[in-house]
Amino acid sequence: MARTKAPDAERPRALASQTLFRGLDIVEAVAAGIDTVPALSAHTGITPSTTHRIASALVHAGYLRFEPRRGYRLGNKLIELGFLAYRQIDLPRVARPTLEMLASETQDTVHLAVADGWEVMYLDKLPGQRAVEISSRIGGRKPICVTGVGKALLLDQDETQWRAQLEHYRAQAPSHPVDDAAWLARMHDYARHGYALDLEDDTPQIRCVAAPVYDASQRIVAAISVSSTTKYMSRERMQELVPSVKQAAARISRQLGWSGNSRE
């Protein structure tokens, strides 16, 4: 017959767990800007003496740091762990469930792409349920300026950087002229509203709605899009798709640590 552990045997483990969660509460409070022992104690409900003891241990371990006249701040150990966690993120794997939901909802082709110099590189592609052929492929590249995902990837840049993209594209594709003023006006509008469109800029008869994906640094690191032919992608439907595409991009962004403070 198995012996049950006496209550006293469980007590060290319970106390250790309690201390762990108290330490995490203190770290999260410091992350929220609370920086003194009295304020941390009041916020967490932990006694001042215990708060000081745990905070001191966290400083010693590098998870917090203490600066005279400024109080507690997050420590370098958390920065190191944060970067390690970020490097371990597999973006296509993280994004795939959301992309599948978006593809099922729209029945159109869905893309995930990142910037690579002057081009976009497609990390994932989910074919739609319509009889439509989209020429993109996983690992394939296209110019940033004329793709929906490309323009979405540029939305946290300024006009000087946009003009540089245009100049490079013009040099690489002189037979495909772009109206600079119209393109820049559209980019300003896209940046204000947090999405971008491909109005047959890259391929005749192909349109798409795209939105940027942000990471914990609040910077754009990827973009997603819904693409189809003009037969299924009228201007009116494109506007109807904007909320769904933005919501899907926001869902992926939150999985990357985004706090929701994007450029609008």
C-alpha cells in the first residue's frame, strides 16, 4: 500500500512555490514601473520585509537591479533570457494556426513574409480554396515596393526610407514605372491605418490585403496577406477583409510579445 506524505513533508515544497510566485509578482510589478519596496509591497500584498528580502535575492541573481534614487529596474538576466526566448521562436510554426484560420475564413491564398534587403521572402503560403493560381512560393522573393506584404513591412519606416526603396526598385525594374507621388500618398495612408494593399501592382489581376506583424520591441518583423484575383477581390471586398487581416496579424504579434502599441 502506497504511503501518503505527511503534511509537514509538503510544506517546504509549498513554501518554495509560494516564494517563487512572490518573486515573479515582484518582477512583473517592477516591469510595470513600480520601483520601491513600500510601493512593491502595497502592489503585491507581500509584507515589506519579505518584499525587501525577495527583491534583494533577485538583484543578487541578476533578475533585478537597484539604482540609488531611482529604485528597482529589470536586470540584465531578464534581457538575456528575453533574447534567448526570442531566438527560439519559430515564426512559421507560431503563425501557422492563425494563418490556417484566416485561409479557412476567406477561402483565399494566405502568405507570411519577412523583409530581406530590398525584397520580401515568403516563409509560408496556404493555397486558397478557389480555382486561382498565385505565383508566389515558400522561399521565393519579390520586390518590396509592389507587393502587399512588402508595403506592410515598410509601415514603421519614414518617407526617406520609402523613397530609397522606390529608387532601388526603379533601377532594378525600369520597364515597370511607378508614380512616386501616388505611391507615397498611398503609403502614408496605409501607415495611418495599419494595413497595405496590392492593387495589381505586382501581377495583373492579382490583389491582396496585407498587415504587419510586430514583435516585443514594437517593430515590424513580418507581414501577412490574403490574395486572390480581381474576380474574387473587388475593392469593396478588400475593405471588408481589412479587419480580419489586421486581427490575424495582431494575434501573431501578441505571440511574439507585442504589447499592442503599433504605429497608427
